[in-house]
Amino acid sequence: MPIYEYLCEQCGNEFELLVFKNDNPVCPACGEKEPKRKMSSFGFSVGYKFKPSSTSTGSSGCASCGSSNCSSCG
């Protein structure tokens, strides 16, 4: 039972909806029976992979870049 994001082209309403197997989504604002499913931000990759922290230096390091002093992660 995934939650999908929709955009109603009739009224411009953006909404999320829990969709069961044979459900047909309906816009809760205007009743449009064919809202367009949006690409969920959850489905996009962030463009990098997590690297394990460096074990040779003994520091815990940053989870995303492996640095022991990461200015972007703190």
C-alpha cells in the first residue's frame, strides 16, 4: 500500500494518497477522476554513495565523505 503524490491538472491541487491495489485516485479538492501521479522525491537518488569511515586513521569520520573534519556535516 504505497503513498503516491498527485497533481490535479484541473484545479492545481497537490496531494498524497494511500493507494490500494485497485483504487482509482480522485482529487479531494475538485473531484477530478484522473489526477497525474508525480515523481516522489523519495524515488530520486541524491547523487552520491555513503563511504565507510576511514579505519586507518582511527577517526570516526563523516558518513558521507569519510573526512574527520567535515564542514558540511559538522
